[in-house]
Amino acid sequence: METEEIIQLLKKSDLYAEHSACNGEFKISDALLFDGTKPFPFKAIEVQKNLEEALKERQEELKKSMKKATTGAQTTAKSVNVGKLLEKVFPTMNDFKWELSDCRFLGDPIDLIIFHGLSAGKVESIRFLEVKSGKAVLNKHQKSIKEAIENNKVKYEEFK
């Protein structure tokens, strides 16, 4: 049996095939069937061109998305790095209202612990201070620390 005869029989059949990529079935007679050893029919060339155009569009969208993601990540990384540097020098700024010698820098998860009165010889209170700039917000660990402090879940223990 020749290839063309097989194609004609399949076009007239009630056979179904399964598409491996989407696990969907389709009627073989509805498919574009042709002899691949001969020149492509016009309809097949048209489908191929449409698929190639769609692929090019997807590639362009992907390039744009990757560039946007890279630019956003770089901006975020710069902001985080600048923020980490500012946390360290913040206590030396003119409008810093706490005694520098009362402050202890932690950096993470909270920036500073301030022992009010430590430099004078008697601690009157203790303050946890988180430094943020711009649109920065507390992360989940910082939020949980804030809640623990606000709910008086802070204790002092001595370990010997």
C-alpha cells in the first residue's frame, strides 16, 4: 500500500489518536495528514509559519521578562546593601536621639538594642530598634519579635 492510500484511508476513518504533550485525544480524520517525503502542502506551511511567529513572540516576551526581573533584582540587591550599610552608621547621625554608648548593634534580625542609662551606670529601660528606609517593611521574623515584645513575652534568664 502506498503512502497516499494510507493517508486517504486515515482521513476517512473513525480512528482516534492521543496527543502525548497534552494527553488529549483527537480524531485522525480531523488532523492535517500529508506525505512528509513530498513537498509540504500549503496548509502545513501556513501552520508552520504561524507556530514560528508565535514562538518568536514568546521568545521576545521571555527576553523582556528576564530583563525586567534582572533589573528588579539588581535594584532590590542595591537597596538591601545600602540599607545594611546605613544600619551601621545610623547611630552616628545628628538626629539619632539615643546615647551611642547605650546601643548595641545586632544587625539581624533586629538592628539595635538600646539599654537606656547603661552609660550612666543604671539601665532604666531596654528598647529594640529596627531601622527601615523608603518602602521597606518588617520581615516575618521581625514582625514576630515585635509581637512578642508588645505581648510582654520577653524574659531575662541567667545561665551558669
